Amino acid sequence: MSRAAETFTTGKQADREVHAKALRAWLPRHAVLDQVEELRPYECDGLSAYRKLPLLVVLPDTVEQVQAVMRYCAREEVPVVARGAGTGLSGGALPLEHGVLLSLAKFNRILDIDLVNRTARVQPGVRNLAISEAVSASGFYYAPDPSSQIACSIGGNVAENAGGLHCLKYGLTVHNILKLQVVTVDGDLVTIGSDSLDAPGYDLLALMTGSEGMLGIIVEITVRLLPKPESAKLIMASFADVEKAGDAVGDIIATGIIPGGLEMMDNMATRATEDFVHAGYDVDAAAILLCELDGTPEEVEDDILRVTKVLQRSGCTDLRIAKDEQERQLFWSGRKAAFPAAGRISPDYYCIDGTIPRKQIGYVLTRVAEMGAEYGLRVANVFHAGDGNLHPLILYDGNQPGELERTEELGGKILELCVEVGGTITGEHGVGVEKIDQMCVQFQPEELTQFHALKQAFDPKQLLNPGKAVPTLSRCAEFGAMHVHKGELKFPHLERF
């Protein structure tokens, strides 16, 4: 008997059978999964290095069914992890061996489109790109566009406060939603936000956005729709030096121009992507910048001239302007395919997500390269340069003993570097299980205590996605002690844990 089968048939089997039978009182039999082969697809999210089989998976397709599941789990004190498309990269949807995984995949309908008020009501399982596709013919779109937008679900975007290529100008998810319908841990249905631009009381909409499924189950979202820009043009600039490319980002913003998108890729990422997509990238450049200007045709032409001058002063070695819409889309397709392209040059990769001040981009990229060399690991860099949101891809081979552990340690050091220069450990991927120790570096003990108090107010029995995002003070004490032991204490407040 295999270890997986043994685990499945021993201690948890009785609980599994009891809970499955009870939940089938409210859900169809096929909507409660309890066999190993049925559970296996849900054992991880996009951070596939971490895997666990859930106790059960439930797939409700009505709000009433979600409420029934939550009421039962609250009464029986069974933990619940909500899951959308499973494209998250921080282990936020990693299941619990003793908990229910609640999939919202069947909540995949666009409920209403209101072009007069420029809004759409959608269920959480709707794909990000599907919203723009539904309103494109009317001249509108939904602005946040993560690289995984073809697959990721809008509910997961809200849970992680996702951004995307155009978030510099148009904002993150939190800036592009108006209202949520949320099922609480006790099974109540509440409305957060409103159809107007503001709502009275505490700003719970911002609180719920980015809460990583720890405060409630989102079952409906009202999003903002924007009119498509009249014109958009994309500049691709090559640099012989990574630091010069990083400095050029700040130079562009300093002119007062806010590009629609401003992305950067280093040579390793560019070469892998070009081999995969054939987007026409300069594979000899140390780094390339993709800068999109949008607005009225007159604004775009003026901005193109101004940005071109900035890039030339910043030392770019080559500069191309997409000749038409087809080439513009081709340039962007390469950037959006950068993550899967990395799989062509490495058996595995670990995608880090941290944010730094723009002025620190050149320095941080240099340090990341040095740190990668110290650990004997290659690091490809592709990121939202305009808002300083880094996505280093640490390339490794999980079949080599100790290489994953070394990769995780390097990832942690990169995130701590982000904090050291005045940044933060995440920009859009969330904390999940991946960055939970670095939360100890980012926040003081008093701040973490307030986070736990907030969680307690919404979920007093700690049933919603427990063990994610916010570390316990005891965990931070252990983490701080480890830093002291290694002589690596850079953050004095860790001594207080």
C-alpha cells in the first residue's frame, strides 16, 4: 500500500465519511469529493512545491449551498480553505489535511453588465479576461490584468489584491471594485461596499480585498469597467546595463508621465521568452523595458516623444515603437508568457513577489544577482517596473537533494532585502504560506497583534484558511532566534520576539 493510500485509509477516514455524508444533505453527491483520485487535483495551487491532500472538497453552485457548508463547518469546527482557479503563487489555497476545501469554480457567471454606470456584477469563479471579453464590443474593459488573466478567477484576484501589467496607471484590484457579497464563517450573507463611489462606515471593502480568504467567502463582486483608450502605443527599449534600465524607470516617472504599463525583463528572462513566443525581443540586451502610453491620439504622440528622449538620455542602446496594434499585442504577449517560458530553461522555478521603491530597482537587481551567485542558483527577473513590483524567478531542480530548501532560503533573503530598502514582501501574490516568516521582518509585534485581533473579530474559532498570511508571535520568536544564531540580524525589532 502506498503512503498516500495509507494516509487516506487510516486516521482521517472516519471523519471524512461523517463529514461527506453530512454535507451531501445540502449538496449533490457529485459535489462532495472524498476519493484520493478526486482530491489530488486540489492538493496545491500555483506554488506547486507545497502539496497537501484536503480532507474533502466541496463544489457548491449556489450561495445557499455555500452558506450551508459554512454553517455546518462552523458548528463542527472544521477548517475551510476557499479556492478559485488555483493560479495563486503563494500557497494561499494550500488545503488542510483536516479541513474542507471549498471550490468556487462553479460560480462562473457574469450576472449583470451596466454600461451606463460602467459596472459588472460577476461571480467569483469568472475568469479575469472573460470580463473584458464580455464588454469589449461595447468599448469597455476591466483594467487589472495579471499575467495569468486567461485562467485566474476574479474571486482569487480580490483575495490577493492582484495587479497586472497596467496597474501602475489603473490601479490594483482594490481600486477597481465597488461591492462584495460575502458569506461569513457562520454562514450569514453580508454586503460590503455599495454601487456608489463610497459607502458609510468602516472601509471593509479595502479590508476584505487582499485578506486571502481569512475573513469570509466572497460569492459576488461588482467591478468597475473602463472605456478603452482611444489610442495606445508601446515602446521597447534595450539597455546594455541592468542598473541603467532600472534608473530609466524612475526617470520616466519623474517627467510626470504615468505610462499605461511599464515592464522590465533581464537578459535571461528575455532569451527564454523570445525562444518561446518569438515576440521580436532584443536577446543581446542586458535588459529591456516595455513602456505603453495610452490616451487620446494627441496625448500619446506627445508622450511618445517625451519618453523617447528620456530613454535616450538614460542610455538605451536600441529603441523600437510597435508599428501597429498587432505588434503591440505581440510585444505584450511575450511579457505575459515570461513565467511559462522559464519552464523551458529549468526543471522548476520559484516565483518571488516583492515591492521596492523605484529608485532602488538598479541596486536591488544587482544585489539579487550577487545573492543568486552566492547560493549557486540562477535568477531571471521579470516585473512591473513602474510600481517596483519585483518577480525574480529562481531556477532550480527539485529532484536535486537540498536544492528546493536552498531556493526557499534565497527567496526569503530577497524579500528581506526588499524590506531593508524600504519596500514590502508582496505586491500582488499575497503572503499565504510562502512569505509567512518574512511577515516577522516586515511588522512589529504590536502590528501582528492587531492583525490577530482583526482575524478574531471575523473568525473567532480560526476556521477560515488558518495558518496562512499572519504568523503567530511564537513563530516570529523562533524565526528571530534563528537570525540571531546565524548572525544575520538586520532588523532590530526581531530581538523583541
